[in-house]
Amino acid sequence: MQLNVYLISHPIFKILLNNEKQKNSYKKKYIGIFLIYEILRKEINILNMYVKQINQYKNFYRLNKVEEHYLITNLTNTASIIGEIEICMPQIQILHISNTNKNILKEALQKVFHNLNKNKKIIIFDTILDLNYVISITNFLTNEININIDNIIIGTFISNNQILNQIGQKYPKLSIYTTKIIL
């Protein structure tokens, strides 16, 4: 099976990537928000609820409480982006992982994932795809905590073709969302 790479080519991404007038920090923030939006668009299930009032129905939307969403990131690289996402999506749990040492990963992730729920969706997010970061976290999640690889998604601004090939050899069912692939 082949690695699932989604190259986001929405016109807004193209405009943001080519806009020289916009400050780099704003550009990163908006691209990050749109990238997370693209990932979550397919992953989040909204429940539609109707409440009958005397003369009319009132419509409510809420997230499915059975599903849990986690965003694992190194906040040193992504703080400005994640701050905005946290405002838009307060239900998503953000986990700061900067060190991929196995003992530190174990301490940080076992607290969160101690009760295994099949409906955990995990996004590993960074600005530039880092092979060691992705492999270390994915190995730990799949081998130590028994998270299904189908529930793990990688989101990144820039990916390297060689790194994608290496990840694809180890995790061919993994999904990766990116805005640019460098050869």
C-alpha cells in the first residue's frame, strides 16, 4: 500500500504562498489555519440536533463527544498558528512535544492516552516535515499505545520527497497533508 499524500492546492494557499507583501509570520499563521481546516474537514463529525419550540424548530450543531482530537506539535515552531486554532477549535487537545527521546515521549503521551479509545484522532503538525520527529512519535503511538495508524495524520507546510519515501516505507497507510513538496 502507498503513502497517502494530500498536496493542498487550494487557490488561497497559492495566493498566500506567493504573496511577497505579507509578513512571513502572518503568512505562516494563515497557511497553518487553512491546513488544519483541510485536515479536520474530513475528520470531524458534527451532530445535528433539533429542538422543538412552541411554533418552530431550533437547529443546533455540536461535535460528536465520542471522538477525541489531539494535535501534537512542537510549540516552539508553531505557537502563533496553534494559538489561533485553539480559539477556533477549543475541543481539540494540543500536546507540546519538542523532545523525541523515548522516555520523555512515554511520560508525556501515556498520561493523555492511558485509556484506549478507538475514536482518538491524532494530528502531528509541524511547519517543515522532520523525519525523526514524525517517526519517533508515530512509533510510540502505534507500538506502545496501540493507536491505529489510520487515526494518525501528519500536517506540514513543506515536505521533502526523500523523507516522504522513508515514511512511506515504514508507514504506508499514513496520511500526510502538505502545501509543498521539495524534490
